[in-house]
Amino acid sequence: MWRTTNHEAGSSLYHRYQTLKEDIKPQPVQRGARDGFSEASRTGLGKVEKINPSKKEKQGTCIKYLVLALVLFAGSAVAALLYMFPDTFQKVIADRLKLLGEQQQVKKDLKADFENLSSIFTNQSPQMWQRSRRILERHLENWKGNAEPAIILLTGALDAEQTLRCLGTQLADIYSSSLNGSYLLISGSDWASESNAKVKAHIDEKLDTGFRGTTQAAVLHRLELLPAGSLLILYKYCDHQSAVYKDVMLLLTVLLEEETLEKKIPLTDLEEKVRAFLIDKLTDSNGKSTHDGMDKDKFSGVWSRISHVVLPVYPDKNTGTCKLASDA
């Protein structure tokens, strides 16, 4: 009986061992998003981290509410300002719409205009056409946002006198026509015998009145003939930082006292030639000047404002067909 009991006990222990073995047997891991564990937990690598499927949804909802709150706040602020300052907002909107309308009317590509002009004035240098066109197009592209006016100084010898005037006015016409405006012409030969103060006041009045109206460009022809002190007005209109009108063009001409101009003269040499000529014409040899006159220091200030681009003009035969504005 003892042996039977021991046998039954041993059998019972064996069955319990088998049952416990089955209980602790590793179960296969089901791969996929439904098991709720990251890949690191399945492979046994890294820290086991339970993924919360609603976490991103909660974050997205918070962001949506935040954006909505900001929109509502901004809308309320604008509405309050409109209620408090209706006239101001109406003016701002009207000015903005006007500016957009004006910008759409600006002609910014001058290729056809310059090709037509260069087909008439065939004796001019490629540099003159390329640089003048680039300056005007860049200025038109940035219209209403320019920091300074477009300034070009043309110069020629005595054999190019008629071409100098004609070509200068044609460039001014191209620029002003691109803005549906006009240009004015002030000729030094008409004011050579007048006083500094009178001519300075005349130039100031014409430019100011014109630029406040429909005038988009001005030609100051034959600077060397204007009373020297009158050119001090160019501080006001040609300064690269504080010019009173920035979205306009000023074209200046100087006629040198030599028979002809070297055909391929470097632009740096040309600039120095014009500068030396004007110093000799406009400043007193003893270096003194009256309060409204010109000396070398004052001239240096004027020259730095008008000499950004100095371009040569050579004689052409087709100036008889030139369209000119009446002298102002």
C-alpha cells in the first residue's frame, strides 16, 4: 500500500510538472499595430513603451483650437480698429488699391523701345544702350520702392551737339511714357545770363511742380551753361538718400568743348574728363565763392550725386526727326 501511494504521489507530481511547464512556455508574439507595443518591445531591444493611439489626436485638436483662437482674436482686433478708425482704414485700403492699379500699368520691359531707338541712332556705343536700358528697367521694376531717382549723365563733343539733346529727350520720353506720364526740358542756354538765385528757384519750382503732377522725367540740358550756383539745387533732387522724389528720372547733359570724342573711350576716363571740364567751367580759379556760388568743395558734393552713370554720345544723322518737349 505504501508503494501504491508513493506511485500515485509521483504520478501526481509529474502531471503537475507538465502542467506548470505548459503554463510558462513562451507564447508567439503577434506582429502588427494591434498588439499595442512598439517594434523595440517585440524584438526585445530597447525600452518597452506602450503607444497611446489617442496622443496625436489630442495634440492635433489642441493645435486646431489654438489656431482658431488666434484667428478670432485677430479678427476681433481688426474689427475694433475698423470701428474706432474707419476713415484711416478706408484711406489705407484705397491707397493700397490705387498703388496696385498703378503698378499694373507700369511698363517694365523696354526692349522694343530701345531696339527702335538704336535703329535710328546707329552711331552710339553698345555700352550706352545697355547701361541706360538696365538703369531704367531696374528703376521701373522697383517703382514706388526706389531709394533714389534714376540719374543718367550724357556727354558729347561739339560734333554731337544736336544728337546729345535729341537722344537725351528720347530716353526721358521712353521712361515717362512707361508710366503714362510726361517729361520736361530745362536748357542751360536759356538761363546762362541769369543769377544763381533766380535760376535755382526756377529749376526748383519746375521740378517740384512737375514731379507732384504727371511729370515723370526731367532733362537738364547743357549743365555747363547754367549759373554755377544754381546747380546746388541738385542736392535736393539727386541725393542718393534724401532726394525728395525717388520714383522719377533725371537726365543731365554736358557738351564738351572739343571737336570730337574718342570712339571707344573707357567710361572711367570719360567720367574724369567731364568732371575736370565742369570744375574748370563752374568754379572760381581762386577757390572762393559767394554763399550762393560754387566752389570745389560744393562741386564735389554735386558731382557725387550726378555722376553715377556717365555715358558718351556720338553724332548721328537722324536728329531731324527728333521729338522734343518745349523748354521749361
